Amino acid sequence: MIDPTPPLNQANIELYRIFLHTARLGNLTKAAQQLHITQPSVSYAIKQLESRLGVKLFDRLSKGVKLTPEGSALLEYVEQSFALLQAGEEKIASLKNLSSGELRVGASGPMIKHLLLPTLDQYHDRYPEVRIRLSQGKSSDIQNQLLDGQIDIGLVHLPLNDERIVSNHLISQEHIFVVGPAFRHFAGQQINASELNRIPLLLFSKDSSTRHFVEKWLHSLGIEAEVDIELGSLDMLIEFAKRGYGAAFVARSFTVQELRDETLFELQIAEPIPLRSIAVATRRDVSLSISAKQFMDVLIQSLQSS
């Protein structure tokens, strides 16, 4: 039975590097000069490798060396191996300077449009070779995608309910009730939260964290929300409010243009609505790629300075 070849280690890899240079140059002295070592060191390394493999790799000639058939067979694999190592180093270099790589990020539709997209535009312009994979979903969906390893970074509403996810607070967000021109007369006076049921309510669907938030707030005031229309997107809530279907519960920062254009009007609620926190979330036990870390740094700096 043939004894198995000993496993590779760092010293063995150096032997193969010396073998590769010697095979290409066909001369021990030239190989030593190229490797910046002595000729006896090259000769000793070749003998060590031949002993390790149990075969003769070179025939010694008067003016150099020539590969044996076994040496020629080995050279093919050694060249491929060092080419792969070189390609690996080049790939790491490209990842470090962000001339390649991948960014996987997720958020809700409104967060993508109003918070994420400006930073994403800036990042994409700066690092166009980084492939961007964007996922849209509710905060609960984004948490699940983080845990499943489908995305690296998520924008979510706090609080989170899983210790495996770590979050960094980005901004505090104010929510308001808005109506269209049909209910504008309600916007000219302060009203109690209990009076909201005089106006048809337009809220996100039941599985939305925003829906849970507003219902929890109303419940703390002893009010059970009477929801007339449930919708799955901010754009639809805004559109139905504009058309006079009732009062929509939305983030003020997401309706700045409509309030400025007076296509929507804010209801003045007597009871203060608590602020909501938006955070950037990542897996606690997973290191971010260079491209993802750079994006998160830009995102945090951009939103916290705005």
C-alpha cells in the first residue's frame, strides 16, 4: 500500500513555489535569483519536495534542469493552483476598493423611497461596480430575511423582538393623521383622538407594524379604532385620503410634498402621538462585507446629519 502524501502546510506551499519557478526557468541559479534566495536553498527545496512526493521531478543537466514526466504532470496542477491564489488575491483587492462585491439591503416601500434611495443613489454613483440587491417588505419581513441570510442590512421600525439582530437608531419619526380637501374643515381645529371615529379611518393592513403602533396608541387612550379601509402601501393611503375617503395615518416626513401642495391636510390631535424609531439592523453573529459596511456607514452619516 502506498503511503499517503502528508497534508499541505505553509512550508510545503513554499516548496511548490520554488518548484514552479525552477520549472519555468529550467535553471536552479536563475530560479534562486528570481526568488531572492541562494542556489543551494533551491536545490534543497527541490530535494525535499521529491522526497515528500516519492518521485523524481527534475533531471539534472550540464546547463540546468529538465522536468521528468512526473514533474511535467505536477507542473500543470501547480500552475493552476498558483493562478487561483493570484485570482483570489486580485478578487480580495477588488472587494477592498469596492470595484466589485455585492450589497444586499431591505426595507419597506416608504423607507426605500424616502430614506434609502437618496443614499443608494450616492453609493451607486460612487461604486457602480458593486451589485445592489434590494428587497422590499414590512419590518417583520425584513427581520426574517436578515435571520435567513437573504440580506445583510435592513431598515426597520423599533422595537425588534429577536436578540440575534442588532440595531442602530437612525432617526425618530413623527406620525400624523392627514385628510384631503373633503375633510379639510376638520384640519382647522384641534380635535381629540376619540373624535377620529367621526371620520372614516384609512390604515395599513393588520400585519403592518404601523397598524400595530397606531392601534396600540389608540388603545392606550381607551379608543378602539374603527377602520374603514385597509391598504397595503403608503401611496395607496395617500391617494385614498386625497380623494376624500377619510383620514390616513402616515409619517409626516413621507408626506412633506403633499402637505406643502395642500393636497393633504394635517389633523391637529390633542393627545400627542409618540415618536417612532427607525433603525438599521444587521445579524449579530455575521460580519458585514466591506461593501455592506461602507454602505451602512454612509447611510448612518447621511440620515443622522439630515
